[in-house]
Amino acid sequence: MSWTLQAISDELQGQEVEVKHDVLIGRHQDCDVVLQSSAISRRHAALAVRDDQLWLSDLNSSNGTFVNDLKIVQDYLLEMVLDITELCHQANIPLFAVGGTLLGAVRYKGFIPWDDDLDFALRRSDLVKLSKLIEDSDKYDLHIPKIDSTGNYVRFPKILRKNSIFKQTHDEVAFDQRLFIDIFTIENVPDNGILKMIHGIQSEFLSMLGSYVFFTTDGRFLLDRKSKPAQILVNLIGKFFGFKSYSYWNAKAFECFGKYQHKQTKNITLPGGAKHYFGEILPQSVFGNGKDIDFCDHQICAPVEIHAYLSNRYGPDYMTPPSVENQMNHGIVYFKVDGKEIIK
């Protein structure tokens, strides 16, 4: 059996591809199908016929491979978020879309086209409730930073899909984990300026130790992106504090984040977020009790003051997409779920 695919985009209008066997698609001249488009990577994707079915695999392309306007992995991530948001809705737990997930909802009413993860946040008190809800799930696990002798690198809570393998690359080195949703805790910031400074420095210092010890003892990525002096500094700090595992320092940081969880404060922060403790500080009113926003023809929860959050996180021009070279993702090279290889 063979398949015939027809291009419909402006640059490739009218081109047809007949697929009878494995076909490599990309800009490189060695590919079976050479597509000279700025959106296509040198080795972009592969097509294969298996049991009269057509299989599509993304090959860690820069812009991703889409099926019905969704990247392959996004379908499974959407399934996860719908399951978890329904669980939270039943338990009256506001689970807020944040980071790139919220930005995608505002810009595209769904995923950012090149993105392959999900970012959500909830209050620390609700994390305990969510943990109990997921405890008996046959589909999901919730991992929370803790002192773990196995050395699992969990810097902040993650919901993981059972029976999945999700391999991503950083600087040409691949490592395995499971398909996940990042969960950031919303933490109270003390009103007193001195206490806020102390809390913030403690939180960021302990987070840094976890990262530096990880890079030093199990460093598979990021270090070669730093300058030589920075690499030396990271190694020195990582080795000095390496008498404890990175999971220990991550657990201590996560414990520190929640120091004021039982206090009434004017401001909150997401210390596990991309801008860390001080860069993520916002008034309590920004999140409030949340409000619904469209996401892939469904509804998810968002902060009440979406513009205030996104302006703080990305700047006032957050609606402007980045250039192609700055469209970042995790670089998925392999994905398997429930025994079925999706990307290989």
C-alpha cells in the first residue's frame, strides 16, 4: 500500500510525495524528499508505512512537525491537561496556566506552535490536595522535590504520565524521563522588606546549589553554554557543596519556598519560575481565584489579571512572537506511550 501526500502551503503549493517505504524529509540533499523552505530543517521528519498505516516522526526539527495543526506530542499533553484540570475542577482546586502555556492560550488559543511542554501553577496548600487525588491514579504520578537516594532531578513538582518514555536532548546528549506537566507553587512573600530579601536570597541560593551540584555530578547539559570562567565557578561551587545530592538541595529549596505559606501577605511569587523568586513577585490579586480561558477548543484556568502576569513574565510586547532562531523547545528525539512508539 502507498500513500500520496500533497502540499498545501504557499511555498510548497502543488508538490506531491508518494510514500511506499521509509521516507526522509528535509532540506539536506541526502533526504528522499528535499524541501527548500526556510521552515524546514536539514533532516526534518520521517514517513513510514507500517501495517497499511502512515507513521510520521519528527526528527528534532527546529520548528516541529504538526498533524492537524498540532505538534505530535501536543495531543498527548492536551489529554494530560484535560484529565488533570477536570480532577482539579471537581476538587475546587484552581490550577492556573502560566508561562508559555498561558502565553499560547492568549496568542493562539492553544499551544505555542513550536512548544512541547505545559506550565501550570497552584497554591502550596492545593498541592497537598492534588497529591492525594493523584495518589491512586493508574495513569499519572505526582513527583514533589524530596530527599531521594536515587537522585531524581526534580526541581519543582511535576505530573508524569505513567507508561511513557520521553527522551529529549540538551547539547547533543539525550536523556530519558516521562511525559510531564510542570507544576509551580505559588508562594507567599513576606510584607516586611528585610524578611522578603532574606527569604528571596535563601530561596535562590538553595535553588542554585541544586542546579550546580547537578551540573557537576551529573551534568549533561547547559554547562557548555556558559563562558569558561562561569563553568569554572559552577564546578567549584558544585563540588564544594557536593557532599549532599542535588535532590537534597532541591528539597531544601522547595521547603524554603513555602516558609510563609500560613501567613497572610500582599504579594506572591513563583520561585521555581524562569525569573526566579524576585522576578516573579506579583500582587495576590493577579491570580485571585482564576478565570476561564480558551485552550485548544477547551477551557482552562488562568490568572484573573492575565495582562499583568504576562507583562511581568515576558515584557509589554508579549504578543510579538520571537524570531525563528529563538523559538525554543525541549528537542524531543523519542516518545513512547502505552507501549506505542510515537516519535523514534
